Amino acid sequence: MKTEYIKYFVYFLLAAFVVMFIQLYFPNPINWNRNFNTQSKDPYGLYVFNQELPHLLKDQKLVKTSFTPYEYFLDNEQAPQSKTTYLFVENKSGLDDVSVQELLKKVSNGADLVIASENFYYGNSYILDTLKIHLHNIKTNNLHFVNKGSSTDTLKIKDEYNNIFTVKDPEHYTAIAKLNNNISFISTKFGKGTVYISSSPILLTNFYILNNEAKSSIFTEEFVSFIKKENVVWFDENYNIGERESNNSILNVIFKHKSLRFAWYTLIIGLLLYVIFYGKRKQRIVPVIDPVKNTTVEYIETVGNLYYQENNHTQLLNKQIKFALYFIRTEWKIITQDLNQDFKTKLQQKSLANTADIDQFINFITNFNIDTKYSQADLIQFNQLLEKLHINYGKSRK
């Protein structure tokens, strides 16, 4: 019995040393996700911008809050509106309609609103609709400021496809920066105040600010130069993560330090090993009961034989079109009764796909005829369109 315990103990020590070796000598993979987190030092975090903003604002007073605008205004009703700029940098969760209405009231009374965002859903979309600004995603990545004529001031964004703005009455708007010849940073008067909107918050991230070759520090300086009011309120949804004193819980302290994190994982693994092997010694012999046979595979094979193996690509396409439209209705809340221009615009905003792919998708569905015999190439073509539009109808059926 002692020999068995020693054997398990040796296995545990070996596993612990392997984990320790991996933790100490293997570098952590770089996280290239666009988190836009002010506490993140990842390439697409906002840590550097968060540290530099107070210095760039000079004598202006900066206040950060994780509350929504509506919640903030309830506690700060007496704040001087004409002397305040409200700042948003990639608010991923989006703004609620009530907050947007309150914000626009403040701007109408003399405040400024500065937004840098790639995503214009929910309340963000309401702002664009109110200002009669339209959003498009096109292939363009060379940004320059309109008031800077030198080609050396051109900033290159890694992504080939980026968002740009269009307006019907250009005389009421000011183009601040453009991606090639398309507006990406725009301003317009709203009542007594001004709204500034940029579709390139990526240039405010750590990667671009610290990359001297990209020269994107120029963008940061120009962007901050439009924050002119003496009071600045930054609505940062990540502000309460790591910056508030109330967030210093025991687990947060443990996971913040590498050595404590390793000790925690070692303890958890040790407890799991103990439970597994101790329980193995104590468990009673139980009768073996055959599990219920899963006939799902046979059912799928039957359906596959009916359509795919019998080369009935028309029925497969018919099913896929129905499921794709069902996904668009349930997941993206877009009406699919008429595939008109309004449907096309909303689909482009939700999928962020380019216009050509969306036109091809709509034309394919519009021209589909159940009496026509379709080939495997047609089936592959439609599947490729679903991938480009990020339509995953399997998710909505789970």
C-alpha cells in the first residue's frame, strides 16, 4: 500500500515540475484579439493610450467611469455641460438608447462628444442614424488627415478592410481624416455642441502607438486635439477592472502574480489527484449497464443518402437558404420577407462583409428555383458566401 502511495506522489511531483517548466521557460503566446482594454498590454489593448491621455490633455480635468451615460448623468446632474467633452473609445457592449438620448441632449446644450469605434450596433447605430451618417466597410487602409497635405503623414492600417462614413449633405459635416479618399474621421455640429466620430480606434492601441514605423502617434495626438473642453468624462467599461480599490479580492491578487498563480494551480491539481485516486480505492463495484444506443449517426446517414449521396444538391441548397434566412432573422433581428435595399444595408452592418459578397448572396437567393437542377459547384459557392458573411446557422439550431 505504501508503495502505491509513493508511486502516486512521484507522478504528482513529475506533473508539477512539468507545469513549472512550461510556466517558467515557455513564453506566453501573444494575444492578438482586439480587446481595447485600458488595462491590457496586449497589442490591441489601450494601456499606453490610457497612460498617456492625462499628459496629452495638459490642464484639462479627466474623469473616468464604468457607468453608462444614463447612470452617470443621474449622479452628476449639475455638471457644466458647455465645458465638458464625453469620450468613448470602442465601447464593445454598445450604448443603450436611453443613454444615447441623454448624451445628445448634453451635446445639444453645448457639450462635445468624441467617439472612436469600429462597431456601430445598438445605441452607436442610433447616433449615426440621428446624425444621418452612413457606415460602410470597404477595402482601404491608408489614412491621412485632411489638413495635412504631406504624404509622409499617411498612416497604414494592417487590415485591408476598414469602416468609412458617407453623408448626403457634405456641407454640414467636416472631414478630419480619410482612408484614401473615404471619410473615416468626421465631425458635425449638433445644437450648441459638436460630435466627432472616428472609425479607426485601432490606431489608439498599444501596437500602433509604440510602432514608430506606423507613425500612428500622429493620429493619437490629432485625435486628442479635438478634446477641447476643460472637463473630460471618459466612459470606459473596463475602468472598474483592476483600477478600483474594491476589486482587490484574494483571487485577483493570486492571479495577478505568476508564482502565486502557479501555486494555486498546483494545489488544485493535487486536490483533484487526491479525490480521483482516493475515490478509486473506496468505490464499490457496480454493475455494468450498457449505455443507450445513439442513433443520431444513422439518422444523419439516412438524410445524407437522401440528398448528398443521391446528388440532390437542389434540396440541400433549399435547406441551407432556409436556415441562413432563419439565422439572419433570429440572431441578427433582420426581417427577411423582402430582400430590398434596407435588408442589404442592415445585413452589411451586422456581417461587416463587403458589398460585393452581400450582393452575390442576395442574388443567389433571389434567383434560386426549386425546379432547377443545381450542381455541387453551386453548393460550394453558396457555402463560401455563408462563410464570408459569418452566417453560422448551426449555432441558432443548438
